[in-house]
Amino acid sequence: MSATTDVAEPHVTTAEAPAGTARRGLDLGRFRDLSLIPAIFVLGVIGFIVSPAFLAADNLIGVAQQSTELSLLVLATALILICGRMDLSLESTIGVAPVIAVWLVLPTSGARFTGLGIFPEWMAVPLCLLVGVVIGAVNGFLILKLRLNGFIVTLGMLTMLRGLQVALSEGQSIIELPSSFTYLGKASWLGVPAAIWVCTVLFAIGCSALAWLRHGRALYAIGGNAEAARTAGVRVDRIVWIVLILGSLLAAFAGILYSGHYGSISATQGSGWIFQVFAATVIGGVSLNGGKGSIFGALTGVLTLQLVVNVMTLAGVPPLWNQFLNGAIIIVALIISRFASGEKQE
């Protein structure tokens, strides 16, 4: 193995494992990936019964577009959880990254929100993405180099970034956004919102990377047993650091889509999203213990949650029940996952 090799192919072949065990594991993996498809179908039937408008193209496209920003956070969380880590600061990154970017490009006077104006307006999107990269890199440094507890680090980062977001925005919504910042959130390609196309492509890339690229497959090895993966030649810290950066980058990009969609940046943008993110990720079959799950399963988790909210809205259920429902879904999903996995009870 050369010095530049990140991942060494494992020497264990499928022949070394009992054929029945391998077959059951494969079938279980497929089941976990597709387990929410029947639920989505049932929700569709219930939605049509509640209101025929549920199956209208405008309603379904609206549900899909409302899922785009949340789905990017779920994509980021799924990648991080699969490799056995956790990042709570994604909730704040979706809000603080756009605020910092706009603060750097908007003029110092003549607008409701006063910025520094040290960069041209076309730099707003690259700056937002750069902020996401920096946040992920800092998280990685604190967790992997200083060996601090990842949960506490990202919780502290969430709180700090939320405070920075409120301070820079002065507690008010920012409505003077550069046109480059709002394009993807408002544009339509072939009659479908551009955000839906972009998210579809990103999820396809994520699914392909985990299925076909050895560095993508290495995430499962790291999440399953980091020391064993390191012994097999996987550069664990490097790959985890890249995943943390990628996760924050996706969160910053989600902030661009969200801000463009609604035409403003709220001082509380992203607040409370982490509960929906974990709900969607967990019911999608991604394990909180690492090493298990799929991007497709996480996507079905997002769609399930959004369809539940849409059906409840059409049925006239007050939106105040949404948070209760998300928490209940997480608990039920954890119970089902524990018994389905065959883990021994302590």
C-alpha cells in the first residue's frame, strides 16, 4: 500500500461469511431502504381521501420544493451519522452562513440592513459556501485534532452561531438580497423549481458515492468500527473531516435555497430544524450508532415527514401539533429499529 492510499480494500471475501447470513443482511438492507415506500403510498391515499387537491400537480410540486432545504440537511446528517459522528450545528449553519455572506456584500448605508460592502454582490453565493466550509473545518479540528466530544462541540457551535446570526442581523429579517442569491430559490427549469432539480442531482451523487466509490463505502467501515477501519488502511480522521466539511457545505447551500425561496433571511432561520432532520433521518433507516443506513432511505424519510405535514394541513389540523408529531415519529422509529435489528435487550 502506497503512502497516498486512503483506503485499502478489505481482505475478507463474501465466501468467508456464511451464505445465509450474507443473504439475510442483504435482504435486510434492501428492506430498510424501501421500508417507507408503503407508508408514502398510504399517505397518498389518505391525502386524496382528505382532499382531492392532494394529488394536484401544484400541491405535489409544492411539497417537493418545501422538502428541498430540509432534504439537504438530512443528506448532510445521513453522511455524518453513517460514519459514526454527529453535527448539531447544521441547524445554525443554514442561517448564519447566508447572514454573513449578505453582511459582507451589502452596502454600508442606503439599505434597511447595514453591511460592510467589501465584496461585490456576485460573491454572495461563494462566500456563503465558504462560510459553511470554514464551520465544518473548525468542527473537524476541535473533534479530530483536539479530541473534544463531538456532541458538546457541535452543540456549543450551534449556540454560538445562532447568537452570531441574531447579532449580525440585529434581530430582524434581511429582505435586500442580491439577485444571485435568490436565483436558485425562485427559478424554474422545465416547469419544475430549480431547487428540486438540484437536490435530485445531489442525492443521486450521494447514493452513487456510497454505493460505488471506495471512499464512500469507507464511511460504513468507519461508522461500524473505526479502529478496525484504521487497521485496514482507512485514513479515518481525514475522511471524517471531509464529511464534516461537506455536511456544513450542504447546510450553507440549503440556506441559499431557503433564502432565495422566501426572498429574505430570518433572524431565526433554521431554528428548531434539527428535530425534523433527525426525525427524517432516523425513520429513513440511518442508525444513530453509525455504519448503517442509506441516502435513499433518508430521502424517503424527508418525503414521509413532509407528506404527513401536508395531509394534516389539508385536514385542518393546527400546525402546532407538528413538533409533537416529529418527536413521536423519532421514538417510534427507534423502537422499531431496535427490535428489527435483533439487538439484545440490556
